[in-house]
Amino acid sequence: MKFKKLTLLTILALFSQVVPAYTASAEMAMNEPVSNTIVQEKSQLEETANEEVKVEGKTDVSGVTEQEEDTISGTKEATTEEATVITGGTVTGTVEDVTSNPEDHKTPVQTEENPVVPEAPVVPEVPEVPEVQPLSSSSQLILYYNSKKMVQDGVTYYAPQPMQVKSGVSYVPIRALVDRVGYRVSYNNTTKETSIIQGNNELKFKTNSNKYKVNGVSKTMKGTSYQTQNTFMVPLTAITGALGIKYSLVNKSIVMNLSTKPIASFSISPSEVYAGQAVTYKAEGVSPKGLSIINERWEGKKDVFDAPGRYTIKYYVQDSSGSWSDPYSLTVNVLRPNQPPAALFVTDKEEYKMGELITYTDQSSDDEAIVKTEWNNNALAFFTPGPKTISLTVKDNKGLTNTYQKTIIITNETLYSLTEFNQLFTPIGEKFSFDGSAVPTWAKVNYTYTDYPSTLLRSNSPETVYKEGIVYKDTAVGNTRFLIHHKNNTGKRVKMYVVATNKNSATAILRTENLGFAGPSTIAQAAGKKAVERYFTTIQDDSKRTTTTLKPGESKLILTDMSKTSMKQQEIVSLLSDVYSDYPIEYNVVIIDENLNPLKVLYRLPILDRDGVHNRGTYPNATREITYSDRLGEKPERLVIGDNKDDPNVTGMDPMVGVEASNSGNFGVLYKITLERVAPNTLISFNPRGGTYTGYAMVNGEITPLYTDGAVRAPNEQAVLYRTGEYERKVEILLTAAPASSLPVNLLIAPLPSKN
């Protein structure tokens, strides 16, 4: 017993000499209890070292792969290095105590079966404390999985908790890591946030959250931060990613490449630099250690680059410790000064007869890009003799312009009259003027039609909406077409929605087939025209086909193109769409404040009254097929659409008030017109009779404007739809009245004049 006491006294004496030589744990500020045991047994080290972890993903020398949190597999082997604590070296220049290697240590216990044999006292070697030196401009920090050990530039430290892997995410003790890399850390009792400060960067973390802030901007971490034994643990990549710290996987460790060099950067304006143009530099230098920048150096910097070419500019900064940054380099491609465009065109001849077609070929050029072309007096033909001067002005992407003009001669001879020329040469989709008073005298095409089931829900009254509510509500099944056209006059920003509700006991399938939406716009005809064009486009390319499943009792938003953008006061939206459902679906078309959720407020919205002027209703047979088999084009004839005589209105009900409805103008009805035999050299054109019209038709599969640059006016304008050429043709026309345009209209079918 006396010998034992001497041994313990000896150990205690040695302990009192060794403890001051050890630096404090990086987490002492977190109240981590300090171990008072310094005796380490090799067998215990082997027990605690045999931890198995697993590696997934690939190792990248510049950082971990896209699977940012790698786990490591293998068996950790105990080493002599792990059994010895080496102290010394700091980031901040101050020396703190370090605990011993925080492993569980055991002292042999004497029992009758296992008596302890006294041994001569062993005097442990007291580790030498290296002189504290400031870190160099580059440093390396190694973290070990499932270990508290951290090695920085050959010096070993111990964290209060090991780096851990949870659900594929590597967690580190925030205080221990931050102390090693030399950043400042603080805690805000009010906000409960832990802050890391590196130069001008600040990171803020909260316990039990997967969110953190980088310079005030909230970001999402790979995992959730947590506390364990008074130690705050965060995902490693949250810190390395935000602060740009590169790291790589090496066997069972993560090697972080730290740098305390200052960082230089700069930018140049303008973004495109031209020779002879003044250049502005915006330079910045920052120190990861928060030191002031005291000096800078440039290479290749010029305020004006005299000649085009590639120039490399480098920028360095120096901090108050004397460290210089690596160079920040930009290569500037200095362009030749912008040259004005060169306007130029040619004509196929220098001299023409009156009524002779003139072909213009634009040969303008620019060193970059021409963005605008303006012609003046470039008529396709002239009908008075004498010199005619045509000009062309072009504008490039830098705003420079150039004009070219040319004079041609028109002789006294006549090739075609104005009427003949327009019929022969006006391009498809363009319009020309004529005497429309004669059209009612033309013979009518006495066609018959067949209406096919396709339920039309026309929501157009009130056209101008003054308060929030339901503008249309009905139930439909099978093929259903929506025509929605409304103007916002509520005094606030609103959105329009279509809510589909399945009130059946079975799951319903709802399929969107064609969809044309336009707006918000302040011009009603422009919105209606664009909606029809996009509707025909989706018939061509199926680009809007979608399928929605509705469970019993479920409501969903459909036709969501309409609700993507808010409608300002006086703005209009226009929508034309075909859908299909295998069960009856209740549809609600609503207009509400842009911030409201239609699915939550639908039940309390009022049904709005119709305005008494515009039309709304449900029309069950809204696809009209017209097939005409006799030969057309041998004399002037007209096919009348939308007059409620030759082409009667489809009829239905306004379900919201329970009255019959007649679809004036047949808006929303899709016409499928087939002219089986159209004679050679026949012109088919579009002539409004009720007012202005602007829209589109599809002729033999080609989408054709009515007309390109605006509206066709009744009754003295016609837009060219089709010419048959030298052979008899079958002509198929898809037509639907564009919202905000005027009906009725005539399709004019007439023989072309002979070509001279």
C-alpha cells in the first residue's frame, strides 16, 4: 500500500507538470468538461480506434463530388501518433490550454484474481511546447471521420466531439473548426444565432435548423444542425461552400486547403470594350483574416485600349501583415470600334411598266447586327409613270443608322390594273383595298353544315369585370371548349383561374388538348388575335397536351397559363382551349385578388351578373363542319360565316341564371370548312362585313394571319388566304372567330385575272 501511494503521488506530481503544456480544446467556450486523465493505455486506444465508416462517391482534388457529403469505410488503425498529444501553434496568436486526447482511460484495478504487480514508476516524457508563430499564407487542416483529432500543418489538436456522419452528411464542431481556420465566432442571445465572421463575410447558424444565412441571405444546408454534449455541430459543407474553402477526401480524412492570403478581384465596364473607348475599373481586395488592405499592384491596366485585340490584366493586393494576394486576371477582348451599318438593296430591273411586279432584294450589312429595317415607297408595283425613288434605312444594335435610296423608272405602258395586280400578287396574309359594295351581289355558296358534340363554355359577360367573383360556372363531360375573354376594372391587380372539381365517386381523367392564351393586354383585338394564333399552333404541334387526375371530391387548377401573370386595371385576357374529361367535371372561372388562393376562397365567391351586352352560355354542339363538293372558282362567289342566317347561331343555356342563350357571332365555334374542288388560278380571300377583324385561319395546315400588321376593315378590304395555282385543289380551312373582332365575314372565292 505504501508503494502504491508513492506511485500515485508520483503520477500526480507528473500531472501537475504536464497539464499546463496542453492547449485548450477548441470548444472550451462551449463549456466542455476537461478530462483530468493523462494516462493512456495502448489497448484502449486500439479499442476506440477500431471504428468503421464507409466511403461513397468519388474523390476530387478540388473538393468532394456532387454527393458533397461522403462517408468513409474501412478500419481505423491505432497509431503512435494518436497516442501522443502534440501541442502548440495557433491561428489567432494567443495560446490556450489543450485537453489531453479525450478518450476514455482506465487504470488497472487490483483484485484477488488479478493482483496488480507494483512496477517502478515511469516518468512520462513532457511534450515540448513549440514557439507560437503566426500562420503562413497557406495552411492545411486535416479532419478525421469519427475522430476528435484535427491536424493543422503537422500540429495535432482535439475537438470536444468527433466529426460525425449522419445520413450521408458530415458534421463538425463549429467552434473547433472556426478556431483552427482563424475566423471570429460569436453568439447572439436574442436571436439565438451563432455567427462566423471571415473578413466581409458573415455566416449565421441556429440549432435544429437546416437553414443558415450567408451575408443576410437564407440558404439551405445538406443537413440539420444540432447540439450534443454542449457542442454545436453543423454540416461541414455549409462552411466550406459559403467561404469558398477547397477540400478533398484522402482515405479516411478530409483535407481542407486554407489560405490566409488576401483576395483580389476587379471588374471592367462597359462589358464590351471597343478600341479608343474609356474603360472603368472597379477593384476590390479583402483579407480572410479581416486585415486591412494597404497596397495594390496592376499589370496590363489601361484606361484606353488603342487597338483591337486580346489584353490580359492582373491585379494584386497586399494586407497589413505584408502578404500579397494571388493575381486576379481578366482577359479583355477589345473590339474594333463599331461601324455604322451599310444599307443596300437592288431591284430585279431598272425600268418597269405600270402594274409590273417589282422584286426588291435587301443586301444591307453590318459588322455586328442589324436590328431594324425601314422601307419607304417600296410598292410592289406603281400605277403612274415617271421616276420613283425608294429608300431603305437600317439600324444596328448600337443605334447607328444608314440610309440607301434608289430611283427606278415607270413607263407609260400598263401591264396590270391595280385590281388585277392585287389579286395576282398581294402576298398571303396581306390585305388590299377594293370596292366592297359589289360583294352582296355575288352568288352565295349554298352549303350545308353538320354540328358535332363539343360543349362550348363561353365566358364573356360581364366582359368588363368590376368586382371579384365567379364569372362562369357549369358542368361538362367529354369534349369541352373554353372561350374566356374579360377585362379587369376592379381597381386592383387580379388573376383569373379555372377550377376543375370532380364531384363523382370515381377518379376522373381530364386532358388538355389545345390551348391558346394571350394577355394581359390593354388592346382587346390584339389579345383575341394572339389567342387564336396560339390555339392553332397547339393544334399543329400538340405542345399544350397535358393530363390531370382528379380524385373524388378533389379540385385542381387547370389552364394555368391564364393565371401566371396578374392583370392590372384595364387589362384584358383571352383564352381558347379544348379539354376532354371522362366524367362530368364542374368548372368555375373566377377573378380574384392576385394574392388569394382560389381553392381556398372559391366557396365564398359570389356569382357575377352578366352585363346585358356581351354573351355567355353553354353551347353543346360547338364544332361546325361545312363540306362543299361542287367546283368553285369559275365565277365570283361568297361563303358567309356568322350572319345567323346562312350560318345560324348555336344555341344553349346560361346555367348561372337558367335562361336560353344564343351565341351571337358564334364566337368559340370551330369551323372545319372543306372545299372539295377549287378551280385552277382561283383566289380565296377574307372580307369582313360587320366591322374590323383581326385573327388567324389555318389553310391546308398553314397558319395564315388576317392580316399580318393589324386589322382588316369592312367592307372595302380583303386579306389573301390562298391561291390554287395551275391545278384544281382541295382546300381545307379551320376558322374560329377571334374575340373582340366583328362578324359576319365572307370568304370570297373568285377567278384570278390572266397573267400577261
